[in-house]
Amino acid sequence: MGLTGIQILGMLPKKNCKECGFPTCLAFAMKVAAGQADIAACPYVSEEAKEKIAEASAPPIRTVKLGSGENVLAIGGETVLFRHEKRFEHPPAIGILVRTNMDEAEIDARIEKFKKYRWERVGVELRPEVIAVEDVDGDAAKFAASVKKIREAAPEAVLVLMSEKKEVLAAGAKECGEYKALLYGVTLDNLKEMAELAKEVGFPVGVKADSLAEASRISEELMKAGIKDIVLDTGPRGVRELYEDQVIMRRAAIKKRYKPFGFPSITFPYRYTDNIVLEYMIASVLVAKYAGMIMLSDFRPDLLFPLMVERMNIFTDPQRPLVVEEGIYPLNGPDENSPVIITCNFALTYFIVSGEVEGSRVPTWMLIKDTEGLSVLTAWAAGKFGADTIADFVKKCGIAEKVKHRKLIIPGYLAGIKGELEEELPDWEIIIGPREASGLPSFLKEWKAA
Ligand code: SF4
């Protein structure tokens, strides 16, 4: 359990000097307890207290970091069982499998898919993060050559190096240099030598077990050997067992603080089916509960995109609405005679409205006003999308320099503010648009600037 604010206060020097950025030691202690301030911000707290607080406030599932520099991939770090309790911290990393017995053309094609399949949604880039390289025949040189090729062609890819042979993983790790890969393949048999390798290169290790009990045992032994960064695979027994293992590990770590399961997991949905659609369905379950990494047999854009969107939706903070940036959005190549519409910055509204406008093919300027993610009527009721705020935004956003006319189309639901808005924007004619976005295409097609 984490420490309370009062317990943390007991470890502070109580100078109330404000150097931590808070008015009192008590205020600072409360923020540290809530995970909203770092204990290191107080320059006077002892190292012993710092360690104690850091240990007590560490998440029950360790955050494991892969990659390096600007391209660090964090997995784990979870603190709750259900998203609505707080939020999930790190989305499961998604990767494509490369095997050393694949021919060069196939490996190239997979690297290409890794680089090609990326989308933007609500201002967020959706893309896979990982390439898993699996050793098939124990040939260290061949394995290293595959790793080298991937590192050169896709340097942003985080790698999972898969082999039960230390010399094979060592050869692959050498090609990664400082770029931390996951050394996957620790079993009861090779545990000692794999732990040595992990300490030597400083990379996290992946447990390859046959059951929950075995995963727990290997994890415990690795911790005893001084390994801190561990990723767990409980073995391919069946989809049901796979799902149950994820839930049991998460519950044990969070509810019971069971340390051997206090690490993110790695999963391989292709082990359970030859049907790629079914494989992605299994992956979609693992996104929700509770994989840290999901390795796929291949990337298919029609399956990968919905998986990415599911991941994005589950791993957004439920306390913060999805928003798009305030500004002017040109749709379908507008010019100085094109219509100007305005709406709020709630991401769903943006996508529905922009989708309808794009579908209409009518060149249009779309003004997005920051309403802190509230939808049109809610924003209006909260005073964030009233005549005064809309007028301020229209004046400062620069749309007047982009069009010759002075006509502004407002959402039909805001018909009541027309008069007020005309007073605030005397140079502009305020036109009431349709109430629903679906009415926009026919509305815009009748648009005339003069
Ligand atoms: S810097 Fe430390 S001693 Fe000073 S107010 Fe903050 S917590 Fe208290």
C-alpha cells in the first residue's frame, strides 16, 4: 500500500520553505501521496526517506522500459484493475513477428508493413511499436544479421529477441547496442545464464513459462538474481487459460501485492489459431485484459487499425475528454469564397462534422473553438461556447484574412445565440446551420458566398 500524506509528512523536515513549489510541507506531502508530485522536489528530505517513499509509492506492476533516447517504450506501471477506478497507464505494445527462417523478401515486407501502417486519429498517431525476432534454428550469426537488418531499416522499432539460447540472444543484443530490447526466452533450465546476460547488457528479460506457477517461480528466481525488469509469459495452453492468466496476474499484483506477478505480460495470440481474424479477436481481448505486449503473426491493415483504435480508446484517461486543437481546418481545398462553419473541439464532434463535410466535397473552412472537450450544447451551457467566446475566437483566429465574405454558419443547436452573436460580430452575417451533422452536405451544397 502507498503511504498517506500524513505518513509522508512525518518524513519531511517541516521547514515550510516553499522550495518544492508548494506553500507548506503538508501540501507537498498530500501531492506526493496522490502521485502528483515527486518527492525529489524537496531538497532537504533524506535519502533514506526518499527511498522509502519511492518504494511505497511504486506501482504494483513495475514499469518496464525498452528502447532508448527519444524512443523509449514503457509498458506496465498499472495501478488499477478497472479503467474507471483511475486510468490505465501504458497501452500494450503491438508487434509483428519475424522468424529467422523467413526469406529476405518476407523479412523486408514485414519491416515495410511495420513502417507503413500508421494512422492519425484525434491528433494521436496510431502505430505498432515492436518487431519480434524469433530464432528458429539456433544460428546466432543468422539471428544477429536479422536484428541488424531491422535496426538499420526501422530504427524506431523496439525489438523482442526470442530464443532459449544465451549465445543467440547475446549476438542479437550486441546488434542493439544501447537500444534496449527484450531478451525473451528465460526458462527454468537457462535461468542462470540468461540472468547473467541480462545483467551484462542491462536489458529486460522475458519469462517463457508453461504455467502460472512456473512463471511465478522463474520470476521469483530472477528477482533473487537481482533482475528488476521482467516481462511474463505464462505459456500457450489455450485461449481461456491465456485470458485467466492475465486476470489472475493483474489481480494478484494489485490486490495482494504478489511480487512475482508485479510485471507486465507478453502474449502471442497466433499461438492459439491459424485464422488471422480470430488471432486479432484474441488480441482485442488482450488489449482490454491485461497484456503488456501483444505479438502478432502478421499485420493486416483492416485488422490492425480497429485494434489500434480499441487500444487508444481504452488507454485514454476517462477523466479527460478527447479533444482536437483549436484552429482553422481547411476541408476539401477551400478558397476565399468557401463557407465558414464553426463547432466545438470535442473530438467526436470534430470527426462527425469533418466527415460529413469531406463527404460532401464542398470546399469549406471549419473553425474549431476550444471548449475543453465539451460538446456543443454542454459547452454552451458551461459558458464555453457562447456568443462572446465565439466572437473572440472568430476575431483572433485569422479567418477574416482567408475569406472575402463575412458569413458564419453556426450549429443549429445554437440558434438561440444568433442575435447576440450578430451584436458581437457586427461585420458578420450569422447563418444557422443544420442541427445534425448529417444535414451539412445538402446545406453546404446550396451555399453561395454572395
Ligand atoms: S521544500 Fe521540503 S521543507 Fe521546504 S516546504 Fe517543501 S517539503 Fe517542506
